[in-house]
Amino acid sequence: MMKFEKARIAGMNLGYSFFSLEYFLDSMVRVGAESIELWGGFPHLYFDDVIHPSVEKIRRAVDERGLRINCYTPEQLLYTYNIAASEPEVREMSVEFFRKNIYAAYRLGTRKVLMTSGHGYVDQPLEEAWKWSRESLRELGEFAGKFGMTIALENLQPTESNLVYTLPALQKMLAELDLPNVKAMVDVVPMHLVGETMQQYLDAFGDDLIHVHLVDGDPTGHMAWGDGKLPLDEDMKCLCENDYRHTLTFEIANSMYLYDPESAFQKSFERVKPYLK
């Protein structure tokens, strides 16, 4: 059974929003991480009218600690951006926000950006929202391609999006986009929530499944491995048995860890050790 290289397992700063970016980076070194998934959200990094803080400062801080960024994830659920909105001005504002973030990711040194589908208004036809989401993703995918960037399109929970929240929907969106640099990723919480399996995603996408969010839940919750009830050992065994060669992130961000996120990441990094080379 193939095992993971340690550098492909990352921690994420989403759960460190009450701490400085420097503390998060030092914390990742302490728990033994070699790479991070950088969440582009305030206060660590936020792109709007003002860039805070500078991309160069962040890249220097990451490099100084011997870490690397395996994926960049601009915030797209908490803030008022929606690439599937029916209003043209809202869509354009949203697409422009993500263009800035894609270019920021390029300057940060990573070549992978996480995107989601946005969401349609419940009182409007879903087909229209799907169309706007697809066209926005196509525009962003083409823009990313100019910089050699790949977009990882994430499945969401039904409470987060009424567009791409199942495996068939993710397949449909990627098939309609038909862009070589827009590929699939899977978050295990929405996957298990709708009764899907890791093997189904691997069978559907093969090597085009390029990123995984591994997080425990009950059934949701963004918990540390072992604090929920999801079969994460089964998921990891499946990835190893299928020779999965891309990146994986612990997306831990539950309020129960608000003042001590490091202990949660330490727990998850300990649990993943049997699957590392």
C-alpha cells in the first residue's frame, strides 16, 4: 500500500483567526507540518480595495520557516462574494475579487487555488444560477491558465451551496467547463453527509482528483481527527490503496478550538502518521 510523503499533508490557518499569521506558521512547525494550505481571509490575508498584509511579507515568512504552500484558498463563504449571483454587478465584483486572489497565489509561489461554485437564490431558477456559476468559473479558469495555475473545485455541503454539493454535480460542472486546469477536489464532510465515498470520487476522477480536505465531524463540524464520528481511517486507506499522489489538508476550524487550535492539529498529525512514508 502506497503511503504519503509528509510534505503533501498540510495544516490550514482558517482555525487560527484569533491568532497572528506568524503564530500559525510557528504552530505548523511545532506540530511537524512541512506544508500549509493558506486561507486568504482577514486578518492573515485579505484582498479587496487594500491588500493586507503584503504578499511578499507572507511568502518571506513561509520560506523562513521551511514551509511551502500547497494550496491557496480565498475566503468565499463568509464574505459577500457570489460568482453565481443573478445580478451582473455582483458577479463581476466577485470574479474580480477571485482574479486578485489567483494572482496573489501565483506570487505566493503555489500553483493551486481552491474555488467553489457559489450559490443560487432559492427563489430563482436553479438553472440560471448554474449557468452564471459555470461562466464565472470558466472566466477564472482561463485567467488562472495564463499563470500556469490549476483550480481545484470543491464539493460543498447543501447548507453552503445549492449547486455543487454532490459527486454528480461536480462531474457535471467540470464536464461543462472542459478546461484542462480546472480539476476536482473532495471535502470528506459533505461527501459523507450525502452518503458518498472516497472510492467513488477516485473512480470518477482518477488523477484529476487533485486535493482533499480531511476533517472529522458529527457529521459536520470541521473537527480534529478523532473528535467526530467520520471514518477517516477508511478514507486514508482508500487514498493509499489507490495511489493518490496529490495534496491533503486538515481543514480544522471548529469553535471548540478557538483558543487552542494547535492541540487539534497536533492530534490530527499524530493520527495520520501510520499513513506516512
